Amino acid sequence: MILILTIGLLSPDSIFTLVQKRGSVIPALKGRIEVIVEYPRLESLVGRFYLKDNRLLIRFQSPYGQDILITDSLLIVYNPDRREKIVREDLSPSGQFIPYLDAGPGILAWSKDWNLRTISRDSILGYDLYVLEGENPDTGGSHTRTIFWVDADVFLIRRVEFYGQDTVLNFIYLVDETEEIGETMIPTRYQMRILTRFGVAVFHYKLSEIKTGLELPDSLFRIGD
């Protein structure tokens, strides 16, 4: 049952400012990460993650070693066994990487300069949510329409949908579980579903053994040197 509330609507700018503010106060963290990929075959990647400011380092250990460093404008992938380093930078908003454990704020960049509006405030599955809808002024883009569901209590993005041409749903981000870290709620289990030319790629993320209140040296985030 969905209860539509007609009062207490904030503007998209106000909501997203609070989303970004919440994401910016996440402290330095480290922990265990598991990613299960369901495309083109089932694969499980296990490793450790380290987060400091706008830098996220994922160090996969199984089934093979690989380091991934993500910032707002930079992606570095390093394979220590082959000493191979791949660098991508200067990305457009639609291709921007997400240097957050909470992927929601990063996904916001995909809808930069879109026409957004708050359409309702709903109670869904016990969550008080703002529902926002956006349209891409560039009708030739791969994404033409989006819907965001934002938690009105903690300003956590709990679900995002992007639609392509002919209203085809081609991307879903969904938070399954959260944990309060310090004074901030972050997703600890979430998934992404991406429509490709060959089918739907599904990624499941699980974070555990999370530790905070620690110092992470800057040297940790220099990989492949």
C-alpha cells in the first residue's frame, strides 16, 4: 500500500543538497567487500575497501588480485601480477565514476542539468520517501527519464531508475540494507541492474567488517607506483 502525502515537499535542489551533505560527512572507513556479478556468468569477487574523503580503494584478493582506485574524475585499475596499470580520467557526468560506498550521490551526477521535480512524498515499506522525476533535455541521450526515491529522514537515496529511448528501463540502483556509521547511514547491501545489448547485468554489493575512527595514510591510495 502506498500512501501519497501532499504536504512537506522540498524542491529537488534542497533534497539533493541534503543528500550530498550527508554523503560528505562519512568518516574514513575500511572493511570487507564482496561483489557478485550475474553476467555473463556468475562470479564472486572478494576483497577489502578503504575510503577517505573522495577516494575509494578496492583491493580484490579473490579470485585474483586487482586494485581499483576511484575518485570524482579518475579511475585506476592495477593488476599486480602483470604489473599492468590502466588510467581513465576527465570523464563526462554520464560516465563519472562513483568514489563512495553510498553510490547514490555519485549517480546524481548522471542527471546533471536535467529537468527535475518533486512529484510526491510517499510512505513505502515503512520508509518516508521523497519521489523525484527528471527528464533529460538531450533527447538523444542514452538515458531520457529518471525517478529517485530519497529517504526523507536520513536523505539516503534508496532507489533510482533510469529509462532510455522508448521508455525502456535500462538501469536500477536499489538499497537492500543499511548500517549507521558514526552519525551517517550508509548502504551495506545494494544492487545495480544494467540493461546491455546482450541482456541484463546484475551486480550485488555487500559490505561487512566495517571499521571507522581510524587514520588511513595517503600513501595507501597510491597504487601501481
